[in-house]
Amino acid sequence: MAVYDLEEQESIAALNAWWAQYGRLVIAAAVAFVLGVGGIQGWRHWKSKQSMQAAAVFGEVEDAARVGDSAKTADMAGRVRKDFARTAYGARAALLAAKASFDAGKPDEAADWLAWAADNARDPQTAALAALRLAGVRLDQKKYPEALQALERAHPEPFAALFADARGDVMVAQGNPEEARKAYQVALDKLPKSSAYRNVVEIKRDALGGG
């Protein structure tokens, strides 16, 4: 029995020595783990709350846009952009505000919304859509360099045909049929054979003659 007592005492002594050397590290690691878990849960809760609040405000943007109230649309979209820019609703609200501004005869304001959406969208598809619409606004304004600059933005491959088609439109407006024809051909090469939009692009390309 004494042997076991001696072994037990030695084990306790060894444990005390180990704890004296590493105890603070163990406690620190445990605290860090608890804080980390709590931090992750807190972050998820905050994101969920932000998303719900953003959705509510975005609903007001949609309502205002639906009735054609461009001033309220811009006001509520501005709130989304200010308070919830990091959510997916930021760029979506900007797209609605851009359309409302354009319909109200404020193309520069629309362009500002679209440029912001292209820069801040949480997904590349929305960013590409904003860039395309920005190019369209600038084309309508006959601001061709700005239109081409918008079309130089990076975009997902499925948007390549649309970007090329839009570039062709700008080239036509600039009086550059050769480059326009090339751009339309790129668009046709990128479009699926089954796409109904091919007919539109072919008509525009063939109308330029040559080739």
C-alpha cells in the first residue's frame, strides 16, 4: 500500500510541476477557445440580424420603386447602402435606385448608383449586371469612353457575350463599324447555339456589311 501511496505522491508532484509550468498556457488556450466559439456564434447572430434588417428596408425600396416614387426609392436605397452595404441587399437596392433615377431623367445619378453596385456587389453576377447597365446609361448619354470603361470590368464567363454585344453597340455609335463587327462576332461565338438572342446580334452584325 505504501508503494502505491508513494507512486501517487510522485504522480501528484509531477502533475503539480507540469501545471506550474504549463497551467497558464492551458487556461489561456481554454479561454481563447471559449471566446472563439462565442465570437463565431455572435458573428453569425449579428449577420443574421443585419440580413433581416436589410431585407426589411429593401422591401421599402421595392415598394417605392413599384409605385414610381424615385425620391423615396433613392432615399431608402441610400439607407441600405449606408447601413447594410456588406449584405447582398446593398447592390440590389442600388440597381432599383438606378432604374428609378434613369426613369426620372437623372442619368448621372443612375450611373453613380450603378458604379457603386458594380464596385460593391457581394457576387460577381450582380456586379456584371450593374456594369452592363452602366455601359448602357453612358451609351445613351453618348459618353462613349465611360461606356467602354464600364465594359472593361471583370465579369463571369456567362456574361461575355453580353459584354461583347454591348461593346459592339458602342463601336457603332462611335462610327467604327469594323470594330463593331468584330465585337458582334465575339458575342456570337460566345452565345449558345440555342440562344434566341443570336438572331438579334446577327442582324446587327450583318447590317454593318463587310466580312
